[in-house]
Amino acid sequence: MRDTLAEIRLHLKDHPWLISMIFHTAALLVMGLWVFPDWMDREGQLITASFADLGEQDAAFSLMPIASLEMPDLGDSDFEEEPVETSSTSELTEVELPELMPALVGLQASSLEMLQSTPETRLASIRKMMAETGGAPAERIVSTTQQIGSADGIESATQSIENAIRGELRQGDTLVVWLLDASISLQLNRDRMARRIREFYDEIGALSRPDTSDGIERHRLFSSVVAFGKGIHEVSPPSLVGVNAIDAMTRVPVDSSGIENTMTAVDNVLNHYRYKAKRKERLMVVLLTDESGDDVQKLEYTIANCREAKAVVHVLGPTAVMGMQKGLQRWASGQRGGAEFYLTVDRGPESAVPQRIFLPYWHEADVELQLVKVQPVAALPGYGTAYRERVLSGFGPYGLTRLALQTGGTFTLYDDGVSDQYDVEKLRQYMPSYRSETDIRMSARDSLLRSFVVQAADLTMREKERFAAPRMLFMGERSAINPMQFTAMYLTPSAFRTQFGNRIKRERSKSEDALKSLDALLSESKTHNWQELLRGEETERWRAAFILARGRTLAAMARYHEYIAACESTSEFIQPDTNMVNFMPSYRMSTSRGAALAEQATQMLNECASQHSDTPWAELANWELEKPFGIEVQARSIPKPTPRVGVPRMPMTRSGGGSGMSIPSL
């Protein structure tokens, strides 16, 4: 026996690899016999952690000591509340027991009820491993324009979001970040969303933390709520308890800055959850806002970030104002009996490049542009002021829509309190392109028709003060709150003649300058054979934009010719007792050039209204045709007013004015 053992030792010494083979064979045999019964009777093993009953407390899974969850440096924030202290959460991973042990240091014994095997499938572990190593389901692709929809309120708008959440959960664990605009104008809609989402979470069983997994098709839904405005604030950290997110939606701190850094907020959400917190779930951002945002210039950067982070963005947003950045939004005051006002907000444009010529409708307002900030609803028609800030496009703001589509998400229009001016389905043939702004501008250069549209919009928006409607009332002033009303200013006839002479010279000079610019715009565009250009254009949108822009350019030129002629002829109408002059619209044309331009303008505007009926372009064309192109000079004599004794003045102050009304920034 000793000789045999000696011979074996000698053999092993000469062949050391046999020792390794024997050892590993024995080890594999032992492990195989140990796991084999589970393969026969069960589908696999999954290490899970269960916690003691936490009552009403946050029951989010955590294998880390309680700590403060810090957000990255996001700049200044005007939110009313300070960031809350929350528990740092890490998802439950399927790893070997020794790797979990260091994470348990610091936990109280009562926090951990048990750590044991459960008869769950190995497929969840495999799916997670694939996600971590790049083997997850295919990366989200760019959405088509069919992913643009409309809803009659926030409750129905969330239907598309609920469907999207179901789709994400079918593919794996999902983190939904509810990114909510913190402006005061959205407070009601945030509460409505919370009520609707509660029903959805209850339907899918996500109101509370599930005690155990329901099987192979069961994936976990984490929810987080983040508010944004000028800065960003995490209201509720990621949690498996849906009630936490629902409650957080109703207590979003109001941001009173009036600034919405939307793209920056999305970037910071990605940075925090995907990179700093290293969350591995499928990341879905639900963005609720009623404005287009103040940092749209970061759009392409944000899209690239979303793609890199494999995050999808679904947007519930407003209908954009037709061809304009600024629009008017209805706001009800809690003071003065709940009076309603229109406040200026960013609500557009719906296209990457401006496609609407920015010219006012004459004879409606002499108010300088910078004064048009607050408008009483009762004093204005539904379309707004002379610039038609309430004409909706039927589409969402370009930046928000492109962000959603390029990340594989959806865009849903909702506008509470605003009547549906246009049906999005009827307007699909007028849908703007959602390619990058650079691509769209480059393609426009190859078309005389598109080049004219872009040049006309760019010029009139850049030089809006130059093309503001000239003064029609001498001497008096329009109301800064309601431009449809004016107050006559009494002057003696001699004082009137002095002031009128100086004012009419300035208005004539400004009109001549504006006329020269519009004439150059038409000449440089080389659009004399406009019918041929229209036949060569493929899209309805560009055809409508061109015919409206050219028609309104011709109309403005005709009006300027008539206005300049009226300025020259005023001396014929002024009498010794005249102390007021008003320019009124007239069908009688004083100049041959103005008459010729008016005829061309009428032809194009009528064609726009008939060929593109039931669209914003048709409405804008009809408004131009409502007022005749000529100018009639009316000279009047206003008697000196009788002083009124004992009539007190009613002061009205802005924010901080004691008894005055405070106007918020939306």
C-alpha cells in the first residue's frame, strides 16, 4: 500500500496538472449534485431581501444606510421649498451572497427580516445581465409623426403615457421620472394628473410595494417626481410605492420666476439617475409643461444625451402659437372677483424656422410692442391683439415635439380652457418637418419659394419695431391694457399744430423706411412668377406659408403708399379749430401704386383663403382683407373738457403694491 501511495505521489509530482483536474472535477461534481434537484423541481434560484413591516413609511427597497440624496449643481433655483432629505435607494440585484454582505454594514437588525432563496426564474437574472452588458432589447428608434396626438384635457392626455409605461414594463424594470413644470399655471393640471395616475397605478398593482414577484412577466416600476422651472427639485426619489409619486405631484413647490429651463431639466435628470445614481432600469421621462421653454437652443445636445443614456421622453405639451415664440395664455386672478387676463408666455413656434410673416393688422392698436404684457380677457377678442397671439397652429412647439420623436417617445397636445381651433387630423397635410433646424434651413436655400418665406419671417421678426403699425390717432393715446380703447388728449389748436407737424414727419419717415425694406424683400426673392413657384412646391404647408407671406407683404406695401400720401395731404384738412386728426381705413385709393399693390394682394390673399380653408393661414389672410387698403383723413375739433370735482381716482398697482393686483410670471 505504501509503495502504491509513493508511486502515486511520484506520478503527481511529474504531472502536476492532474492535481488541478482532480480537484476541479470533484468540486464540479459536488456543485452539480447540489443544484440538480432544483433544476428538476424549480426553474431556478433568486436571492431576495424582505423587510419588516414599515407601516406608512416609504417601503422602497434599500440595502444602503439612510443618507441624503444629493442632486448635481443645477444653478440658481427660486423654488419655495428646500430639497428634502430622502433615502438613497439601490435596486435589488441578483448576485452571490458574499457580494451583498458589505452593503449590509450599518443596517439595524430589525430592518432586515430575512435573506434567503426563493423559487423564481433565472430568466430575470439573465435579462438583467444582458441589459448591463449591452444585450438588452433593441435601442429605441425615432418615432414617426403618427406618435403625435391630441387630447381634450390632461386626464385623456395621460392615456398615451399609460400605454407607454405598459410597453416599457413588458421589456424590463422601468424608472418613470415625472418631470413637471412648476409654474403656477400648471397647478390644476398637476392635481388632475395625480388623480388619473392613481387609477392607472391601482390598475397595474403599483400603488404599494409588492411583497413578492409575480413571475416571469413581472417587472418592477419605479417612480420619481421632479419639478423644474428656473432650477430643478427632486420632490420624490425613485420608489416602488406609486402612492409616493402620486402624493408628490400634488405638492410640487411653485416656481415664480417665469423661467422654464426645460432642456436643462431633462439633461440633469439623465445625469443624476443614469450616471450619478447609476440606475440600470429602462429610463422613461414624462414631461408635463404648458410652455415651449427658455432653453430650446440646447435641443440637439439634449437629444444626443437621451440617446446615449437610452432614455425615452414622452411630452404632454401645449398647442403652439402659429409661427410665433410668444403667445397669450388665460390666467384667472384670485383677486378682484376672479377677473381673467391674458399673460404673455412662450408657446411656440411649431416649426424649426419661422414661417409666418410678423406684421400687425393695422387700425387696431397704437400700443408699443413692449407694453403688450397683460390683457383683460373681457376686453379682447379670442384671437388676441393686432399680432394675433392667440391663433393656434394645431401642432406642438417644434422643440418639444422633436425631443419626443427623436428619443422614441410621443407628443400629446392638451389645452384646457382653449377651444379647439383646428383638428390635428385635418392638419396633418400641413405638418411641419421635425428634422434639425440646420437641415431645414439648408433645404430652404435650394427653393426660391421657401427662401422667401424664411427671409420674410426672419426680417419682420428681427425688425418688428420697424414694421409696427404707424400711428393713426393724433393726438391721443391707446390704453396700455386694452388697445381697443383710446383716450383723446385735449390740446389747444395752436399747440396741436406744433405737435402734429413734428409727429407726422416722424411717422412718414418710419413708413418710408418700412416700405423700402419690404420692396427690397420682394425684389431680392425674385418671386415675380409666383404661380410657377407654387406649382413647383410639393408641400401644402410651404405653399400656404408662401402665398400668405407674399400676400401680406403686398398688402402692407399698399397701405404704406396710402399712409405716406395721407401724411402729405393732412394740411388740406386742418382747420383753425382742429385739435385732433384720425386716419381711418377707406376703400378709396389715393395712389396708383397703392391701388396696383392692393389688387395683387387681394388676389393672393383670396387664393390663400380659398385653397387653404379651415387652416390658420386662411384666417390670417381673411383678417388682412377685412380692412380696406386706403386711408381717409378725419380732422376734428375737441372742446375743452369741463373739470370734474370730487371724483376720486382708483389706483392700480403691480406686484407689491399693497391693495393692487399681483400679476404672476407664467
